[in-house]
Amino acid sequence: MDMKKRINLELRNRSLAEIAELVLDNSRSADGEVEGLTDEFTELEFLSMVNVGLTSLSKLPSLPKLRKLELSDNNLSGSLETLSEKCPNLTYLNLSGNKIKELSNVEALQNLKSLQSLDLFNCEITSLEDYRESVFELLPQVTYLDGFDQEDNEAPDSEADDEDDDCEDGAGPTGDFDDEDDEDEDEDGSEGGEVGLSFQVNRADQEEDEDEDDYAEEEEEEDQAGVQGQKRKRDVDDEGEDDDDDDDD
């Protein structure tokens, strides 16, 4: 799919001024130039054109609010001065996998005063002696080169940064209350389990006591029945003796 058609597809019936993020990865540019983008994308903050066959950025429109630009896996070797003219507020630029060979190729990025993170991974320039030291010296505004700062500390995850920004903007932290609720539920569940176990034990003891009581009552009834039987036997015997006495008389 060519780049123009891809842009129309990504619009999804929205106006150009509504678009803040635009991903055109793996689409095709006819002449190695940017196509279909205009300066009407006034609110665009993130643009990704990975593997689209770019050889030049000369037709890149003015995008004053653009902060992040993905240009990896293209055929760019120069014309980077266009970026400072058209995208002066860039903070992140990914040029990995392009044909950038010399420090002079990135010298034009000196005018990107807000640039904090630059990726040149898989470019020939990375094979130069003292490559990292030279780039940091040439571009002092850059904090992270290929994902690491001068002290080899890894760059923070951009998604995590965005979440932090959302919290600072008033969205508030998410997930903390859920964790507390889960802990409360766990505590309630454990207490409920203990109560249930105690209830079962007490119930078993109660049933055992009832069984013993029933057994004791049965024994008592049997004892009483035995006593009554013996009494009746004695009464019969006494009556027999009385009859014998009467016969003697």
C-alpha cells in the first residue's frame, strides 16, 4: 500500500487537525520522499515511518508539535537539516538501520535543541572509533544514545513516562486502590476460612457430644427397664408365695 492510501486509511473519518499519532510503517513511498503528509497535521505529536523506503526528508511538512519521530530501516544518509526546520520540538528521533556513516551526517541535528534521545543503532556510524563519545560531544543536548546515557544507564521506558505524565495531569494513580482491595479481600477470605474451620470443628464436637448424650440416655433407659423387670419378677414371686400360704391354710 502506498503512503497516501495508508494515511487515508489511518484517518478513519477524522480531520487532519484531530490526529495526534500516525503510524505509516511498511507503506511505500514512490520516489523515496514523504507523500501525503501536509502542514494541516497541526496536532501531530508522534509519527512513525518505519521501512517505507525513504531516501530524503525534503518533502516533510511543518509539524511544530511533533515530539517523537520513528524513521528506522530506511535509506536515509543526509538531508537531516530538514528536521530542525520542520520539527523543531523533537525530543526523540530513531534513525537506526539507515545509511548514516559519518559524524557530519548527524551534525545537522545540533539545531534540535530539545532532542533528548537519538537512536543510530545498525548504522555504519556506530563502527567509528569513539563513536559514543563523539556523538555526545557533537550533540550535548542528547541524554540517551541508542538507549543509554553516557554512564551506560538505560533510558526509561517511554510508556511508563507517559503513564507518569497522565498521573501528573490529574488522572491520578491507578491500581493502588485495587491492590488494597485485594489485600482486604485476602484478609477477609483468610478470616472467613478460619471461621469456617472453627465452625466445622465446633460442629463436629457438638455432634459427638450429642451422640454421647444419646448413648447415655439409651443406657439409662436400659438400666431402668432392667430394674423394672426385676421388680415385676419380685412381685410375681411374692404373689406366688402368698398363694402357697393360702393353700397351707
